Amino acid sequence: MLFHSCCDVRPEVAAFESYEPGLSIAEIAERYGLSRVIKMASNENPLGVSPCVRQIIADKACEAFRYPQSGNPRLVKTLAAHCGVDASRICIGNGSDEIIDLLFRIRCVPGVHNAVAFRPCFGIYPTQARMAGVELRQTPLRPDFSFDFEALLSLVDENTTLAFVTSPDNPSGRIADVEELEKLARALPPACLLIVDEAYTEFAGPEHSLLGRLDSLPNVALIRTFSKVYGLAGLRIGYGILPPALADYMWRVRLPFSLNILAEEAALAALDDAEFRDQTVSLVRRGRALLSEELAAMGCEVLPSMSNFVMFRPAPEAITAKALHGELLRRGIIIRALGGYHLPDWLRVSVGTDEENQLFLQYTREILGA
Ligand code: PMP
């Protein structure tokens, strides 16, 4: 392909649209003249940052002039112990987004290999596939948003090198059955890596993860994050639990300092803070049960969630999702409209603190006249 100008770019890049960020608290406060705005849109931790982690970040600020230790050996060792896996399986990234991006780039030859996923899926899979020049084949989730693994398998051919399943899923909150996941892993051709994206796994519980079965499943990788249960979305820390040979390649090609020095210290402190993690999990489980029950009582259709958010749609005769979203915004509550997932009738609310959940429910009831 001949380029004519110094600003010509790869066709994949030329076709890219800018990332549309969610609405910010400051934006909504200004637009509606509000003094308090609550964000329940990005599945962040309702408790914020753990006090121990805050302290460590402050204490270690004086180290910020140093480069991090390449390979992050302290965090690798601690994570391996935490997960009960060999350290050779762990690779850490600048958010799990980086791990996903690297998987496309290390496992897919552009224009040759393909990847498969469900539709809708987490938006980073299609964007990073496109950026890597890789075809992403998608099959719809069932109408109730459960996983049709047979349909996913039917997309796989000899050039499929990655298969993505998100469990619990985003945006539905649905969990995949571990036995079915294991069956899927065994049914995939040996060249295809099954990636189970476990960004929200802590809210479901360890019995829903393939973690304990990895030694008998050579073609399975798990990806996890510090953005949710550890309350560190802004520091960008994610990790993969991978077949050791792949983890090794990942470390070789990853930018050497993609995990910054304060993020590494924060992650170590967060792993040590079981109390904050437990508090977060129990708050989220209590909150999602309350939100699910109350929204259903208002006549909304609610999907069963094992995550830290709830997906629902208001009864069509009551109000449109768009109108409910807008009315909540005017009252200072930001939830997620799912137009970007091609689900314009649905909304997703992240579990907040008890007070935030009550306020969201009170306003929703008011708006619906329920
Ligand atoms: N996977 C899923 C399913 C997610 O929803 C998210 C975050 N929204 C991520 C991965 C990315 O997490 P991180 O902040 O670690 O990049």
C-alpha cells in the first residue's frame, strides 16, 4: 500500500472512531447546577480506595522518580501466591485492557488468524482486534443473555487462535457454568486459547472460576483486574494467568514499564488488605440483591447478576430507557445507557453504597410513578 502524505495511516486506524467516555460527575453537576452527583455507571468500587492503599501511595510518592523494576517480580510472586498458581503463569499489565491487547498482538497474525466472542461483549475486544488487523467473529448471546457455547464453537475454524468468554459477563452480569466452560475448552482445537475474562469474578465467588482447574486445561487463560474489587481503576493494574509459555512471550513484548511504581505498591498493599476486599464483596452482594428486587418490584425486567452491577429495562409502557436515564441525570445520578452495546432498551446500574442505592431507587420509583 502506497502512502502519499505524512499523515496517512493504516486503514484500520483511519476507520477508528474516538473512544466515547462515560459522562463525568463534573459535566453533569455543571449541566444541571447540582451540588451532588453520584456515579453508578462504570462498575467502580463503591467504597473508593482502601485506607491502607491510600497510605502506601502517599508513603511511596518519593519513589516516583525511579523506574519500576522490570518484570514486577514482587507483585508477580505475591499474585502467584494469592491465586495459588506458579509465578511463571502471571503477566501484569496496565489494566487488563493491556493484557487483552497483547493477546491479539502475540497470538494473531493480521489477516490470517481470527478470534471469536459473543455479541454484545466488552468493547475492548472488538477495538483491539481491529487495531491488530484481526477479524473478530461474534455470535449473539441468547435472548436471555445466557451463553450459547455451541454457537460460539461453530464460529471456530483452524485459524481461530483466541476465544473470549466474560464471566460474570458485562453488561448482563450473567455467570458462565464452570462445567460448560471446561467442556468448551476441551472442544476447542489445540491452537485456540480460551480466555475467560474474570474482571468481576470476586463478586461471584471462587467456585465460579476455572482457576483451580488450570493445570488440566492447557489452553485456558484467565484475566483479572484491580479496577473493581480492589478499587484501583484509576491506577490501571490488570493481570493474566496464562499458560507459562505465553506469559513468557507477553513479558518479552510488553512495554517494560507499563505498570508504574505507585500502582505496583498499591496492588501489593491491596492484596494484603483482605478486610477491604471482604467489605467490598459483602456490600456489593447486599446492594445487588436490593437493586434487583426493588427494580423488579417496580415492573422492570432485571437480569440475574453475579457482578457489581445490574442490567435492567423499564416496562415499555412506563418509560423508555433513554428517558429514565435522562431523568436520573437531571437528579444527579449517572447510570449507563447501553446504546453502545446496541441495547437501547436496557440500562446498567453499578452497585453503590447503601445510601447511593437507596437514592437511586427512590428517584427511579418517583420517575416511574411506582
Ligand atoms: N474486562 C471487562 C469485562 C471489563 O468490564 C473491564 C472494565 N470495564 C475490563 C476487562 C478492563 O479492566 P481494566 O480496568 O483492568 O482495564
